[in-house]
Amino acid sequence: MKKSISLVLGSGGARGYAHIGVIEVLLKEGYEIKSISGSSMGALIGALYASGKLEEFKTWVLELDLFEVLKLVDFSFEKSGMIKGDKVFDVIATMIGNINIEDLPIPYTAVATDLNTQKEVWFQRGSLLDAVRASIAIPTIFTPKEIGSQLLVDGGILNPLPTVPLLSDRTDLTIAVNLSGTALSTKALKKQKKLSTFEQKLSNFLEENLFIKKKKSINYFTILSQTIEATQSLITRYELAAHQPDLIIDIPKNICDFYDFDEAKELIAFGKDQAQKKIDAFHKIENERS
């Protein structure tokens, strides 16, 4: 008999690709995903799975190289964010279509942050696309999503691993995928192919194609991503201390840079590997108890 699970998908930029690998392993192992909650990339991957479009999305991101990622960047002239995100979201909207959350085959929650009230917002009804767009709006990078009186940005700002929306679920297990896991040591990073940072790859691209030399320095993206990472790691620790899932699958916070969206293949594979190890260990403990 299949075990039913409530699945919590965390926030963490490009590391969110690892969610795809985790979901594939869970399904292979015979688990039945009965509900999903997610913040930021977790909300996006969760929406794609719930709407039956995850495989299509995976095929698309596996074809993205650095140049393709850069072509999807549409700079904004608004002060509220450097990137509109319309090009990326147009692709996602084509995949998902015009569907409401309440019409999905499983319960789904996307978490966003309302800057006006400084509170988290749970999307459990209404437009799935609006919910995802609000949840992935990284402050100062992507323009916020305005819905009525709400000014909505990335759900990971206040709740990077939203376990609470699933506490009342009647499932066998709650499994959380934490994208702010303990950093790998330098030795472990050498064993595990270290993904180069978006900043470095962008610099290399500019030098090779536009002959623009870039001085090595701490820049805006580095400061912002590291600030977000530090905040999310702290909040996640408190969240897990208060609401402990049955199983936590950790993705190290330094496995790649926050903006390495051209590294889908490696990150999906890493998610698979981490999930398989955790589930095998979990099954071993269960067998010893029985």
C-alpha cells in the first residue's frame, strides 16, 4: 500500500531545481503526494507538479545554458525591481495555463510576503499563476506582484520552509525539502562537482563575447543573495524546531549560487541523490523498529 505524504518545498533560488529530483525519487519509491506547500522556487515546482507540468518544465530547464538564461532577463525601468520577470513567467504561464488552485487534483499552498502588512500570505484559492508570481518575487530583483491592497514578494522572506499549512493534513508522513541545509566542507565540495557562481559565469561571458573586463569585487548580487541566504537559514532553523517533519531532505546552501539557473542537470541529480540517501536511511530505521 502506498504511503501518503504532505510535501513541503523550501525557498532557495536555483537550488530549487533539486526539488525536481526529490519528487522523482519519492514517486519511484511509491509515495503518494497528497498535498504540497511551498515558498518561492518551492511554490513554483509545487505548482508545476500539482498541475501535471513538471516533466515539461524539466525538459525546458535542462536545455538552458547561460546565454539562454541571460536572454530571459528583461530589465525593468521601475524602482521596485530590476527585472520584470515577464519573459520567464510567460513560459511558465504557457505550461500551467489558466487554472485556479482549488481546481488542482491535490491541495496546494503558495506562500508570499505582503510588504504592506509585513505578514505572510497563503494562497490556497484563486489564480495559480498569481500565487506563484507573488511567491517568487525576490525583493529588489523581481518587481512585486500587486493584488488588491497587497504588495506581494518572495514567500521565503518570512517563511522559507512552510510546514504550518500542512499540519492539519491526514497523511502518513510529512516530508520537507530544506534548501538551506548545512554547508558542505571544502573537501566535500571538491568531491561533489562545485557549480561555478552566476556572477563568475556572467563575467566570463562578458569577457569572451563583449570584451568587457570586469574587476573582481563584491557586487550587488553577491551582497543581496548572501543576505537572503543568512535570513532564510535562521528562519528555517526556528521553523524546524517548532514544527518537525517526519523526514527532512537537506540540500546544502553552498551547493551552488542563488542565481545558477543554468545548472539544472547537476542540481536535479543532486536532489535525487540526497533524497535517495535519506529515504534509504529512513526505511532502514522503520524496518529495525518493525
